[in-house]
Amino acid sequence: MANPKGLVSLCPDSSHTVLACPGLARGSIRVELYDINKAMLIKAHDADLAQFALNIDGSRIASASEKGTLIRVWDCHTGDPLRELRRGMDRAEIYCLCFNSTSTFLACSSDKGTVHIFSLANDGEQPNTSTTTVASSPNQPTLANNNRAKTPAATNNRPALSTTPNTAEEIQAANPKSQLSFMKDILPVSIVPKYFGSEWSFAQVRGLEGKCICAFDRDSPKIIVVCADGTFMTLSYEEGGECTRLTYAKFVKGEGEVEDVVAPLVTPAGTLPPSNIGNLVEGPLQGGNQGADKEI
């Protein structure tokens, strides 16, 4: 099985043993649920996979293809599609996907110089895609078509992850949709572009340079972004829209650049900025465009 990108995702919760890797078919993901001796094949995309990531308890997986325009969220136990989110209209390389600790937000970074943050607090519409169940056994696996409807109830004696918002900022979070979405109810489906009904990102970080990855803060509505040029920043996405930058530092300096002090973006007058990087983030991390992103 070819996996040139080395894609793999392991559930970070030690109480659940879930592993995801590319399937044999193009654009498919194989999810191994070792706790219940079951495997699931998800036909996630028509194009080759670019990135995928499990959430903290291994009950959800987010995926993106090499086209980089759509991000899809799947139920790992049933293979059902739960959400389809639009990063942008232009092709892009996805660098990173990550859930927050409660799986109510999802972030992605790309070569468009942006990080997009999507709200997952409310159930979205299911896209029409196919899934396949694999029976894990020492013998050759058997395949069966599985096009079940989405079921939020417990599966295989394991409760489904709650997507009910539990903080004030998550309750208010909602992904915007195209202003032309009303045309889905007026014109025939065959002539209405799919993006008319797409969910766009709730919050964005723009103006990034080079390859970057991101992760959510565990206890607050903050996201941490680290770029290949040595940039480290924390931002707040609580209000939605353009994220508010809270701290910034650059740890890798080019020739001729002067080393600066790690400090919050704004410090009180007459005080020296702290130099301890621990001041940048209040809690441990939990997870893993400008110009070119045409979002309407």
C-alpha cells in the first residue's frame, strides 16, 4: 500500500485504542477500533488524501484531499459522514488538521497562509458519500455496503461523543454560509453549485508565511500556530472572524536579523515584558488565505 505522505493518526486518549491509516482504495481511510475488534473503511474523497486526524477519544475523524477545498468529518464507529466544511474555492495544500479537546471546533492550516477554524457544535447536513464496514478477524476480511443514516446514539456499547457546546463562546459559534444558499430551495439541484450550501469557517488566521501547523489550547478559546520560519503565536478565536493575536515570538532568525525578547503583543507601560515562554500559553496543548482564498 502506497503512503508517500506517511499519513497516520493515533487516538491520543490512552483509554481508547484507535488507529487510522490510508485504505487500499484512492481517497479511503481505514480506521482500526482495537477495543472492539472492528475496522471501518471510509470512502472519504475521490482524490488522494492530503491529511486526516482523529479527535481525542477516537470517535471522529476529519479528512482533506489533495484538492484542499473541502474538509469532511466522519463517525469512526459507523463510517457515517457528519459534516462537510469548505476551506475555500481554490486548490490548496493542507498542512494540518486538529480537533479541540471537546471536538466542538476543528482547525486546518494550508499553503494559502491561513488557518481556518470551524465550529462543530451543531449537527450539519450529511454529504452523499459511501462507507464500507470491515469485519476484523484472523481470516480474510469481508466487505459489506454500509449506507446507514447518521445515528447520534451509542454504538457498540460505547457512547457517542457529545457535540453539545459547553462554554459561552461555543454556544454562540456558528459557521457562516453563502449568501446564495437560499437558491438551493428555488433552483433544481443539478444546476446549483455545491458551494452555495457550504459551511465556511467560523474564524480565521491570515497572513502566515511558510508551512505552519496549529493546535488548540485545552481550557480556553485560543489556538497556537507554529510556522517553519520559527514563528510562534497564540490567538483568540472567541469572537469569530479574524482571530485576535495575543502573543508573538520568532525563535529562528535569518542572517542580519536581531534577536528579540519573547513577549506578549501588548505590555503595560513602564514594565518589562516577561521572557519565559511559559507565559505564552495558559494550559497544555490538546491537539493538533491571505489573498488566494476566494470565499463567497
